[in-house]
Amino acid sequence: MAEELIITATTKAEQYAQLLPQIQSVIADEPDPIANMANTAAMLHQAFRWWWVGFYRVADAHTLVLGPFQGPLACTRIRKGRGVCGTAWQEDQTQVVPDVDQFPGHIACSSASRSEIVVPVHDTHGTVVAVLDIDSDQLNAFDETDRHWLEQIAQLLRHGHS
Ligand code: SME
């Protein structure tokens, strides 16, 4: 396992291309999904310095509960269909939100959050078991490049769930 994250590229796509195999190598031999979410959040945060990076896990049929994250204190539970995270879960679709103030029902865990991307994480049967939530203190921080690479990272996490 790599002991230290190394990112030397300057473009976002190249940074993701360097990051992905390092995440893969860290989580490949570890079956525990919490451990893998924890290291994935840490590596994403270290690489991109976003305001908040973390996971909400499906707790029951109606509720997401806070999982491993990097960043300030966050909301603990989110109902299905509520906010960006609850919408990503309900629709089983990545949500890219350029301006959180324009998203109906956005849950403001932090007033510093200005834009957001939320990516569903599935188990091997294709059921959503968690969402990866990333918040920026800048408007328009996330685009199709982020969607592409973060969906790949979410795929890597699938193996830890049966
Ligand atoms: N803004 C999110 C809630 C989670 S946090 O910002 C960490 C949402 O609307 O789902």
C-alpha cells in the first residue's frame, strides 16, 4: 500500500488520473467499507482541498447517516429525497449543483458551502449504499470532469460491499 499520496499534475483531469490508482491500491485489499470510505475522503481532500468531502451511508429505507469525512462538522442524518444527498440517493443519479442557493431544498450544513457534487455509491447488486458528497466554498466548482472521475472512484468502493 502507498504510504503517501503523490499528486504532481496541474490539470484537474490529470490530477484525478494520478489519484485514482492510488485510491485503488489503498482500498484494494481492504474489505471494510468504512475504512475505505475514510481513506478515500482523506485522499480526495488532500488532493483537492475542498471545503468538505465525505460519505453519507444508507442507514434504513428512509435515512442517510453521516459516515467518514474530512472537513467541518456536518448534519448527521438526511431523509431520502431531501437536499442534494437525499436526491442523489432517491434518483440514483449524480447531482452537480453549481450554486447551492438555486437547489430546491438544499440542506445548509455550512453557510460557507457554495457548490456541491453528490455521487451515489452502489453495492455489487447495484443498490445505493452510500453517497459521496463534496462541497466547495466556491461557486461552480464541479463539472463533467469531476462527475466522470468521482463516479469512477465510487465504482472502486463497490467491492467492499457484498
Ligand atoms: N448540503 C448537503 C448536506 C450535507 S452537507 O453539506 C455536508 C445536501 O443538501 O444534501
